[in-house]
Amino acid sequence: MTKRLSKSLSNWGTYGVFWGLLILPLLWTQPAMAGPSGVAGTALFQQFPMLYQGVSVEGMGGAFTAVANDENAPFYNPAGLDNIQSSTFAILNISGEVSYPTLYPNLTNSISGLGSSNTSGYINAFNNIAGQTMYARVGDWSNYTTHDFSIGLLTNNQLTAIANATPTTNNLASAAALSDTGIVISGAYGFFNHHLQIGGTIMGLEQYFFNLPALSVTQVSNFSNTLTSNLSNGFGIVGNLGGIYHFDAPLNPTLGASILNVGTASFGNAGSLPQIINTGIGIDPDIGFGQLIADIDYVDITNYLYYTGDSLWLHTRFGVQYKFPYILTLSAGLYEGYPTVGAGIDLWAAKLNASYYTEEASPIPGLEPNHILALQIAFGWM
């Protein structure tokens, strides 16, 4: 449960501290010469800005910057660890998601047994899914999380592909994949009776990266070799910073800001992940029965990601989550203008979360909606 903050605070100077925290990231932009590289330089980067995505957070539209309060906080806003009052230990915490309806079975059946010389067979198979997007992710975030501290092992693998609108022998589809494995350590601290919360995350990760903007018939017919020969890897240190301020006002409003991949995270041959700056406004009212939180985020303030541009919808996340006093959690929201829903069951030794959201696969809102189903199952001490 989120700590209920004292309603008495006379030191108004702390407001200035937080506004400084919020405004500084807005001024901290990438150097003009430091253009996107590695993953950030691909046309399919939209799915990859975050190293890990919480299924419960996706259910509430991905809006978590100002209300982070669980084991997902290190990846969204580590300051939220100061909101946690109990301890959890997830020995196994597997999550995965896939585009729906999935294109994999039909495509696999269509190209099964085709030789590399059967060009027309491959072109026909990809014509059946022309212009459609496929996305899949599977990962594990086994962690120990308690008040102001979290440590765990992260493994996260993502793959996305877009079938060419007009498949040809030398360009059937575009594909990119990202895999990260390593340790994550995160801490937070509350100042002024926990009105001001500051947190940070440091990750040491081995990253593997694969990108082919134009897959040929030969490459698709022998995809395992294609993957191996085009795979690059490197080790990198990644940092996240964040802050949350709780105001003394009705509904317990909060203001949050986070910097992800501080200063651009470099992984050598595997390229880099760009610095992403997010901000949000939330509420955490005392309702007397269960817990209600709501948040609205504006992500990628500096327009570093190629796809957000000037579109308000592609920058915006909104979500509401209600935790019943026992077991059940329900959530809903808007992600890039599309509705999201989620539900969770929390037992003493197991936790299950499921969500549905839609992500825009093009830089134009409403043009290519990619519907995604996500599922998480965790075992341990919850």
C-alpha cells in the first residue's frame, strides 16, 4: 500500500526543490551530433524504448511515472520505491506478450518446407500478411523489493517485424530483436516526511541486438543462420533517475518525472538506447476501501524517438488502477489514444496479471494499430 502522507508540512521551500527536479530534465537534451544509433536508429524502435515493461502497468495505459508503487518502479520511476511499505520476493517472475491475432502460425505454415529457390511461394506467403506488424516479448524479472530498495535479475527478449506492403525477392519484411540480461539495483529515499521522493536505478546488462530492414527470400529460408550472422552484442551500464512530489491537497495529488537511460546507454557493438524523459501527474486518494490510483503521463518530452514527433496522442499515457482489499486488482487506461484493460490476482505465493493494449505501429495515430495481449505469472513471497 502507498504510504499515507502527513497533512502538515510548513517547509514550502521543498516545492522549489521538486520544481528544480522537474525542470532540469527538460533542459537536459541530447547533443545535436549524438543521433540515434543501434536500436534507436531502427525504424522499428518504437517497441524498444523500455528495457522491461510491467504487465500491470500496461493494463493502466503505461501511465506510472507519478504513482509508481511496486516492483516495476525501477524501470518507470525508481522514486516510487519509497511508496512501498511491504516486502516481496519473486523467485520466478515471467511475463510475455504477443500481437493479436498472431500472424506466426499462418506464416509458419505457409513457408514450411519451401526451399530458397521457391521465390513465388515466399512472396505469396508474405503477400497474405502484407503491411502487418508482429510483436513478441518474453522476459523474467526475479527480484526482491522492499521499502526504498530493489534488487533482481533481468532477462528480457523482444522481437518485432513488419511485412513489406509489396513483398519482393529482396525485401519480404523488416525485423529487429533486442535481448538484455543482467543485474538491476534500485534505491529511493523520502525527504520532508516523504513528500519529496528521489530514486535511482543502475543496471549492468549484456545486450544482443539484431536488425535487418530488408529480409530477402534467402535470409528468411535460412533464418537461424541469418540471425546468427547479423547478431551483435555488448555490455553496458544503464541508469534511471526519478522524483515524485506529494502535495497536501484533496485526492493526494502527485507530480513525477523520470529520466530513463541517463545520458544514452551504450552497449558497444550492440549500439545504444537513447535517453528518454517522462513526466506525469497522478492522484492517490484515501477512499477507505482498497486503493485507487490514477495517472496521466507525457512521455519522451524531448522528442528523441522518431515516431512521437508532434503528435499529442503518441506522447500520452493515462491509467486508473483499483486494488481491492484482498486478491483482486482491476485497471484501465488509454495508450496512444487506444483503450487498455488489465486484471490481477495476488495470492500469498503467486501472482497473475493479464492486460490488453494497442500500440500504434506507425508515426501517424490510427494508421496501424497493433493489438497486444500480455500475461505475467510470478511465484515467491508476495
